[in-house]
Amino acid sequence: MDASKNGVAQETIQNAVRRGSKAMSKQEARQILGVTEKSTWDEISQRYNVLFERNAKSGSFYLQSKVHRAKECLEALHTERGQGPV
């Protein structure tokens, strides 16, 4: 993970803790990333990279954070199934 992605991850985690917000649903995460239940981890990861970089260029930190939270949600799900990142 490069420094900018790591910074967004830290900020997202800190904001979620401060707000006490509930976790993102799997359905919302899939909608944000534009993937389905049948998408592989590689497809999810590729979609995340495209959306994250697109929002980095347009300067939308809010959307970048949503994309990152969606990836985290689905990463946990795929890791539980033994299909996520190594």
C-alpha cells in the first residue's frame, strides 16, 4: 500500500471511531465499487484501484474514503472465505 492510500486508511479508521458509525453493509460496499456477490477478489481489487485513483485526481476525499471503506468491508468478507489478499 503506498503512502497516500495508507494515509486515507488511517483517516478513515479514525473518523469511523470518532463518529461511532456502524460498519458499511456488504450490499453498500458492492454498490460503491460496482461489483457483485460473484466478483473475485482480483476484480474487487482492480475496481478499488481505478476508483481510488480517479477520486485522488478529482480531489474528492469523501468519495475516496467511501471507496476505501467499501474495499475494507469486502476484504474482510473475502478473507473469511479464504479468497482475500494473502
